[in-house]
Amino acid sequence: MIRLLHLADLHLGWESRTMPDDKSRILRKERDKILEKAVDFALQPGSKIDGVIIVGDLFEKYNPEEALIRETLRQMNRLIQSNKLCVTVPGNHDEITYHNSVYREYGKNWPGFLITNPMPEHCFSVTIHDTLVHFYSLAYTGGLTKPYAIASFPYNGEDGFHIGAFHGSLDWEVSDRSLPLFSNVLASAKYDYIALGHIHQFTEKQVGWGKAVYPGSIGFKSSTDAGTGFFTVVEWNGSMVKVEKVPVDVREYKKIEVDASLFNDSEHLLAELQKHNNPNLIATLVLHGVPQFEIDEELLIQMLERNFFYLELLNESDFYSDRYLENIASEQTIRGYFVRRMKLRIEDIDDEKERKLLENALLKGLQALEGGK
């Protein structure tokens, strides 16, 4: 049984541009510790990890600061000292192209195997538990890598575990500086496992008889790039690949959606939102619906942000003031007719509960007429 830890897109050195400076520094420090946590996991006897594959964007940029480089090399040398396989594939953020790229300046002393060839090659073979592991890869290099000239990928045909590792976009429309990859071409290479990087969400896909996997980015970067929160372990038993997700202790992100039309006023809405208070949580509060009161976003943020590590508020609700409704009612349109009819019905109702129901129906009906849900 061969077990490998597949990492990609750690983006060590990344800093948030939206968080306050103090929070950004804390989050960066936590994210930069993920590699150490990965090495700790790989060295635990119970994990039974034989090696670590890092498939691109280990760093946020190609020329990270010296202290970060030294700490990264220290962690990777821990793997080498424990006789673990260690493979690094450059990505597009930490691209090898530049003359002062970290991989050019430190390449001679890089722990384990550093991929530097600009076109796909059989890079090396190693023996793990009496089984040959064959590794195929490339390092995207501007001016040297010819992505659309790659009509096939190498395969030596020997017995063993065949792994392709590529930082690029599999069957995606490429809109940035990324290596385009295509399932039909990769399938012909007969790799048992295709270790991918670049896409930050975990993705698993059958390609030929092999399995292609994006492990995703582990830690939070934004509400649209919230991190997987787990390590990806690939296990090969000699004939079949199995993928395992192992939870990692990283800062939690949560998207909280609330229908603002369910509350009579801002105080009741605030009380509902405060139920989600968590000083360690990164959260996005999304407000939907058609409230009967105007939402003061700045006040909500002031009242709530101290109760979260970081809070983002998205107000997607539709508020219709009385004056705005009067203007709509004067229109000679379908929505104007709808508002006039509803207002007449509301005026004829004495029961407070039914009045509230009709007022809510007016607001939701108007939202629907304007293209809402």
C-alpha cells in the first residue's frame, strides 16, 4: 500500500486586502502554518504517509521573502530527513519563468525532487515498498512551454504506480496564464493518478483508467475561495486508487443567509443575526427578502463585527419605501396595477395579522415582477 499526501495552492505568503491589517496578519500567520501541519501529519506514524506531492502555487508569488523561504525549506527537509518522498511542481503564482524565481535561486538545494522541465517528461522513478513509482510532470515556463503543442503525454509502460502531476486547468476554458489540460489527451497516457493544482475547489474526475484530483486550497482566502479544510491523501493498493479527505484544524468560514422580510424591525433582525456570534469565525452574512424597514448596513456591521473574527455583510434584500410604492402605484403598468389593487385590499382589512400578510405579499409580488425570486 502506497499513501501520498497531495497538496496544491497553499499560497504561502498571501495577505488579505480586504481585512483590517491586524486581522490580515493573523490570518497570514495561520495560513503559513498549513505546510507545517501537513508535514506534521505526514510524519505521524499512524498516517502511514510515504511522501508529499506539492502541485504548484506553494507560494503566493515567485519571489517570496527570505524568512518564508527558509521556513518552507526547513519543513520540507523534515520530510527528507524522515526518508519521505518530496516533490515540488512550480505553479503560475510561483512561476519558474523569472530569473529571480525562488525555484531558480534555490533550485540546487531544493529538498527532494524539484520539477524544472518546461515540457512533459518522465521525470524520475523511485521505489516505495518494493513498488516502482513513476512520476511525469512539467514546470510551466514562459517562452519555453508550448501548451497547445502537447499532443500526448509520456508513459514508460513499466510495472508500478504511474503519477502525472500538472498545475493547470483540466477541461476548463483558460482565461489566465494557466496550462490547458484535456482529459482525452491525458487518458491516452494511462496514468493511475493525475495530481492537479490551480483550481481551488476539491474536484475528482475519472480520466481514462486513472483518477484526476484537484485537492483544492486548504485555508480561507475569500468568500468565493473559502478553503476545503482538509488534506487529500491518495492511496494505491497495486491496482486501484482511493482518495481520502483528512480534516485540518484551520479557521472556519461560514456563509449565513437570512430572510430579512421575516422581521418587523431592525432590532429583531439584529437579534437574529447575533445568534451566529462567534469570535473565531470568518463569516458572510447575506440578507435576502423584502423587509418592511430600511436596513442600516453600517450600523449592523458596527453592532456585529466585534463578535466575529471577520465579517462581511451582503445586503441583497429589496426595500420599498412608502414613497417609492406611491410612485409605482401611479404608473400605467402591470406592476402599477398590481400595487394599486393590493393597496385597496390592505385598506379594507381590519385584522392586523391578515394586514401584515397582505403587506408582505405586496412586497414579495413586487419583487417577483421586477425579476426577483
